Amino acid sequence: MTKTSPYSIEVNNVTKKFKVYFDKPNTLKERLVFWKNNKAETRTVLEDINVKIKKGETVALIGVNGSGKSTLLKLMTKIIYPTKGEIITRGKLTSLLELGAGFHDDFTGRENIYFNASIFGLTRSEIEKKIDDIIEFSELGDFIDNPVRTYSSGMYMRLAFSVAINVEAEILLIDEILAVGDQHFQEKCFQKLHELKESDKTIVIVSHALDSIKKLCTRAIWINNGHVEMDGKVDKVIDEYLKVCK
């Protein structure tokens, strides 16, 4: 009998490199004339990362901009893939990484609920059972039947978050999206995340809202220059991080 792993996410010896081009030609003429001038540089964004996240843990990824934390989250979703190493996820996964990703601007909010939820694996009948709850949580009211191109960034976030938390995933990945929108809805989102935490969901969140992270998360992983600088209890890690950032 195979023993069930206690981990929802395993990041094993992961390195991620990107090739960055300089003086890249934009037009066909430039490509023909300056084809020899393409200069590329390989940048290592993450190097030899090892992280294991248990089922039911609520974990924050912290670090300054450009440290690699958002890249690590994208690797967990398998939007991008590691240059070396492997990432294993166990359970249905949903993510909020880019505002309105998967939305179609010319369709209404209601229509986009169907599109977005189907991307997360829900059938039409499952979506129909949840659509009233999704709309109610989003607080979009009559705007739900307007094209999403007319939405503000806060309205986009409300709709995206409302769909993501209603697809009953076991793993939820969030990247700074909760910084968008008014204070009332941000507090509502964090309250919902507390409920999901209590229901034994695995949550990984990238955020600069350190006070909110302390209230929500039990563990923090500090990413610094592509390496894990510190991994442990959230209060201790944030305190050490702030000493360096001051």
C-alpha cells in the first residue's frame, strides 16, 4: 500500500533562468539589417530552491520586488516550468496571479464567470449551482451583465477572486492581487481566506501586506536574490526581513 504524502506542494532543487534580449529588433527591416546585433543575457531568477508545503498550511512568500517570489508562485501553477528540478502538486489547484487573466473583455461579467470557472474544471451545471454565490460575493450587482472592459481594476479583482474561491480547490495560490480594490473588499477577502484556512485548504500567498500576513499565515518563506533566505514561523521571519529592509 502506497503511503499518502503529507505535502500539497514540493519544490525540489528548482532553478529558473530567463534569457533576456538587448537591442532586439522590432520590425522586419530591423531584423534584416541588425540581425547580428542581437545580444542576450541569461539571468538566474531562482537557484536550487527546496520547499515543502504541507496540506492545510497557509504560507506567505515574502521578499523585495525582483527577488523571485512571484516566479516561484508561477512555477507552482505550472504556467512556466523550471530550468532544473521539479515541482509536484497534489490536489486541485486554483490561482490568482494576474488580474483578469482568462477574462474576455467583450463579454459580460456573468459570461466570464462561466469561462473562468470552466478553466478551473467546473462543469456548466456545477457553475450554475454556484453562480449566485459568486455574484453575491463579488458585490458587482447590476454591473455583472456589463462587458468586463468597462470594469475598474477593483471590479476585475472582485470578479476574479469570487470565482477562484468558489471552485472548491484544495490549493489556492495568490499573488498580490488583494492589494487592488477598496479596504472593505480587501478585509472581506482576507476573512474568506481565514475560512478557507480553517477548512484545511493549502494557501500560498505573495504579499507586501505584512500585518495581514501575520494574521493569516502560520509560516513565511523569505526569498532573497533567488534563494531561500529564511523559512519558519511567520512572526520570526518577518521580523528578520524587516531588520534588513529598514
